[in-house]
Amino acid sequence: MKKITLVILAVGILLSFQPLIMAQTNTQQQVTQAVQQSTSKLNINTATQSDFEKLPGIGPTIAKRIVEYRKEHGSFKTIEELKNVSGIGDKKFEAIKDLITVE
């Protein structure tokens, strides 16, 4: 009887740690995703308006202008061409140039 009680108690203790283990796993996955996102550059030829809005200093209005510019003029040849979009000057470009690419 004591063995069964100890087994039930042990199982109960292990189950009580399950939410903690799951939370730790989720945190690790979030960290992994953040690292992957921070190390991969945004392809400005395939990015959506929502993708552009994740860049520093790019809000919905400028993101929409970028997408519209790309639709009107075709794919960007260089990242510097992004400065042709109204609202993207040298300062804003400097803030995002290391986060974007053309492919």
C-alpha cells in the first residue's frame, strides 16, 4: 500500500511540473524564432505591408507606399532604390539597411 501511495504521489508531483516544462519549451521556441528573425534579412521584393511595418521607423503609411512603389515599378534592383519611396530618406534608410535585402 505504501508503494502505491508513493507512486501516486510521485506521479502527482511530476504532473504538477508539466505546465512549467511546457512554458520553458515555449520560451525556448520564442527565443529561437527571435534569433532566426533577427539574423535573416527581409527581402523587400517579396515582403508584405505587414512585414515592412516590423522594421524600425516604418509604419502602415510608409509600408503601403513601399508595396505600391514595387507594384508600379517592379522588383527592386538594389536596397538603395528603397529611398525612391516617399518617406524613406537617408536617415530612415540607414536605420533599416542592415535588415533588408533584394533577392
